[in-house]
Amino acid sequence: MNSTLAKSQSLPATDHPMVPQPAVITHVQPEAQGVTTYTLGFRDPAVREAYSFRPGQFNMLYLPGIGEAAISISSDPAEPADLRHTVRIAGNVTQAVSRMEVGGVIGLRGPYGSSWPVDRAVGDDLIIVAGGIGLAPLRPAIYHVLRHRADYGKVTILNGARQPADLLYPQEYDAWRSHDVEVVVTVDRADETWKGRVGVVPILFYALRPDPKRTTVFTCGPEIMMHFVVYEALARRIPKDRIFLSLERNMKCAVAFCGRCQYGPTFLCKDGPVLSYDRIEPFFAVEEF
């Protein structure tokens, strides 16, 4: 174990934003090819007791000698002791994490960043739009809505993936539907087993008739998908400040020191990753910004 981790074991993570805390892998759940959910538990009971997060926030996962990676939290914020991260292999850190098993120890610091405005959306209809791995940071918001279902109006989840095998958490869709949530699923390419919709996620808006004065949109996924989600939402006169996106950039420090994730006047690690469209509109339309 790295000495930095060892020295920090008794310190609450929230008091030392740059110091990782040791967390033990308690469960490993394969989700799709190259995508796995890891359940983590802080080794220090005091840290475990003090930790909490809000839907949409992320943690920095640290492996000594390899580095850190920003990973969204994909679990229920009401149960922070079982902290889940759905990890897609996309670099040295996530590649190393993919080789770890139950009992392995990961350094964890966080949580960081902004969250889905679930409190502000109380009383609204919700349209939650996810593509691929983008469902992971949205799942905590879904759990929150399910736990407080009476606080929201109509809730619709539009979810898609490239192919059926890439869909995240399909075993949970029926449970979500049992809470009077409409779950609509599509894939870009079907196989012989698929009996559902085929097509990209934004076209699912064609069947919706939202009330723009009381509808809030949360979306996360490939940026090209989110561009068209914004387009479809605006076409239905949903105000720009009711459309929220989770953006991804290369985050290094997670506390707005290094500037690696600067996005116009904002730092995505501190001001984001969840931002309303009216805040990012001038930059969102710039290709490869």
C-alpha cells in the first residue's frame, strides 16, 4: 500500500480533498464488454460513516504507481456505504482496475463536482436521456427519484446503446417501471435476439409531448448524442435552463487547480460535470472544444 494511503486511513476524505482513502472492492459485476461495476467500501469505519455524495458527482480512483482516473458514482446516494463505480476500460488506470478482484484495495478521494438538480426539479416531469456508459452517472438520480417518486410528475427514461449487449443495468428496468416510470430502450444495431426499438436515442423524443413549462431534462452520453437531445428538447420549447448535461473531460486534480478540464469560463471538475445548457451554449456548439 502506498504510504500516502496508509497515512490517511483515519482521516475523513472530505477534510482532505487531495488525499485518497483506502477502499476495498467488495463486489465485481460485469456489465458489458469492457464495462464492469465495482462496489467499494472504505476500510476506515470513520471515513465510511462520514462519506456521502449527491447524484451525478464523481470520485477519483487511485492506484499507486499507475495514476488516478475520474469515475462517476453509479450507486444509490441513500446507501453510500456500498459505493459503486461503473468503469469502462479507457486508459492505464481503468485497465489496471479491470484486473482487480474482490479484496483489492483502491485509493479513493471525493466526491467532487456538481450534481443533478433533483431538488430543483421537484414537481416537474422528468426526461432522463442516456447513451451507453452515460447511464452510470444518471443512475443515482434515478434511484433518488424512485425513493421520492411522489415528488415528481411523469418520469421518462430514454436509454440506448450501440448493441443489445452494451446496455447497462437491463436487469433493473422492470423495477424502475414498477415505480410508474416509463423506460424506453433502443439500440443502434440489433442482433437476432433483439425485439425492441432500433435507432439512435434522440429520435425517441418524437413520441413525447412534454409540457415545456414543467419539464426538466437530464442527459449524459456521447456528446454528439447530447447535441441532438438538446436540439429535440429545444424544439419542444423546453427552456435552456431546464436542460442539464453531464460533460466529460480529462480531469486531473478534481479541485480546479490544474486547469486540465477548463471549459470556457468553467472547470468541469468543480463547476461541473453537471451544467445547465444555458451556461455552456456558447461553447457546446464549437466542434472539438
